[in-house]
Amino acid sequence: MIDLKIVREDPDLVRASQRTRGEDPALVDRLLDADTERRSAIAEADALRGEQKALGKKVGKASGDEREALLAEGKDLAERVKSAVARQSSADEVMGAAHRAISNLVQAGAPAGGEDDYVVLEHVGEPTDIPDAKDHLELGESLGLIDMERGAKVSGSRFYFLTGYGALLQLGLLQLATQKALANGFTMMIPPVLVRPEVMAGTGFLGAHADEIYHLEEDDLYLVGTSEVPLAGYHMNEIVDLSAGPMRYAGWSSCFRREAGSYGKDTRGIIRVHQFDKVEAFVYCRPDEADAEHQRLLGWEKDMLAAVDVPYRVIDTAGGDLGSSAARKFDCEAWVPTQQAYRELTSTSNCTTFQARRLSVRYRDENGKPQIAATLNGTLATTRWLVAILENHQQPDGSVLLPEALQPFVGVERLTPR
């Protein structure tokens, strides 16, 4: 949730953020009205409780007819208190819903608009002209790396097997990401991939895109689409120690997405699938450290892309494509030769205090007073990277020359057709 103090003191700033996202600025007025009603309900309930306490003291000192009269008055007052408490409870619910309906404040400088309104910040590497290029699935099948047919037979569409060197290639990629994380002070984590509703909601994933998430109704648990979710919940309802600087975790997990609404999109291969593996960086820090930490996360992602030697660009994502939790997001998109397009491989988001406020993650400032922490996340490697690696490193004879950084993990320099 955003800081309610900002909404009260500068509602126009929040309305402008809503417009940048393409969301309804009238939600700000709804929240302000709910806030006014809640404060009024609290004041009424507190005043009546005060009257009830004072009346109780009078009853204790009274006797006879006066006591009977005071008891009758107390009975009436108890009903009024009950009604006021009910009003306060209702106001709290309305207020909470109105507060959760507003997305994080978009950071100044982020472009407005939707998915296609990003700003390209830089290009790294030159796309190579590959005559008669094969796509990643044709390469994967000829090299014995990917089996989509049996994946569909076993689990349905958008599932797959990574086989032989394909499995080793993914494991090597994730190991490379693990090494990068460890070298930069991250604590490695293998988190649970099923989380409670309060954790999923706390990270902001049960809003507009809730239909993307697998829900186990019998257990009331959610399968995560990124280890950002359990890592955000790791310190829920805690005061963390940030006196030595940011706390950095890297989660290695399988991830699950329903891909609702993507019918007909990227149906070939492993670009858009229901299950994949990922190493995700996650950071807790002081709010005044968040922007610098965001740039560090982007830098580590760029280091990983340099290690696998694929051309890519960095984009500043527009407000309407941020997701409710992010205030700013940078994506790295790799060149995919057969699509003649750049496709997202990494994403890093500065969520400021939005998630931590929902999850009650705090730290102590220099005066020892608890304050809301900031959270950030960023992709260090994921299954989709295999698409860019295979296509950009393919050779005229149908083989794939592996990036030097991955060769020790896979055990060969070149993947050759079976």
C-alpha cells in the first residue's frame, strides 16, 4: 500500500500517478472519503467509550433510584457504543479496500502509457545476421534439448521436458546466476513455492492479474509465479536489521503461471509456458537506498547477459505496464534472430515501501524508531534465456557453440545435432 500520509497531503500527486498508469484517479477521492469516514467513526466510538467509562464510575458511587437511573442510561449507552464499534469496523473494511485499490506511486521520470510506450535506455551488442536461422524449438529438438510433444502428452499445452544437455544447460545457467549472487553478497534461498493468501496479496499479485495465478482451493494456497513472493513474505511482521546495509536474498525456484489471456500468443516453444525455473534477486533496504540498489540490480542483470553473450537492450517500462507494486521497472530484452525482435529476459523493479507496508516489514532508524522498509527484485536467470542463447549462438551446420561461461557446467563446448 502507498503511504496514506502522501494521499492526505498531496492527493494530486497520487492522481497523476494513477493517470500515468492508465488507472482511475477517482480512486484517490474514494480513499480520502473512506479515510474521513473512518476517522469520524473512530472519534465517535472513542468518545462514547469515554462516556461509558465515566458513567461506570458514577454507578459505582450511586445508590437507590439514582443508581437505577444510571444503569438504565448505561444500557442505552452500551447500545450506542455497540453501534459505533460496528460503524468503525465497517469503515475499517471500506478504508482497507480503498487503500489496497491504489497502486504504488510511479516514480518521477518513468514514462506514461501502456505496454508499447517504453523508452529504450541503451543497446548492448549488435544483432548478428544469421542466414536461414532456425528458431529455438527447431534447434532444441534437433539437438535433443527440448521435448514439447511429450510435455503436452504428460501435462498439456505449454509444458515441456528439458532433456539431456538441455537440462544441463538450464542448470548451468542457474548455477552461473547463483555464483553471481554469492559474489555480490546475496544469501541463497530455496523457498517454498506454495504461499498463503496474505503473502500473495501482500506482494500485490492478487489485483488485476490474479487470474494468472494457480490457486489450490482445498488448501487455500497459491503457487508462486516468482520467488519474489515467498522472499517478500520471509520477514513478514518482523523488524529487520538494516544497520549494516541492504539485506540481499537470491531465490532459486520453479515458478508457475496460468498465462490466462495469452491464447494464441507464443504457443511455439518455451517463451510463454506454465512452469519454468528462475533465480530471482530480492532486496530489503532503507527507502533512501532503494534507487541506488535498483541500479545495482540492473547492473548484475547486465553482467549475466554479458556472460551468455547475447545482444540486448534496456528499457524503462511505462507506468501502465509496471504492475501494481512497482514504482519503476527496467527490463533487459535480448535479440531473438528468428523473430527479428527483442524479447524480455530480465526485469528489475523498485517497489519502494509498497510491499513492506502490506507485509509489515520494518527496520529501526538511527533513533531506534521502527520505519517501513523498501523492497526490490530482479531476475538473474530463467528458462526463457535458453531461447536467446540457442538462437544467437547457432552455427551454419546446425550446432550451437555455447558461451564460454556455460561450458564448464554443461561439459561440452558445442552442442551438435543427434
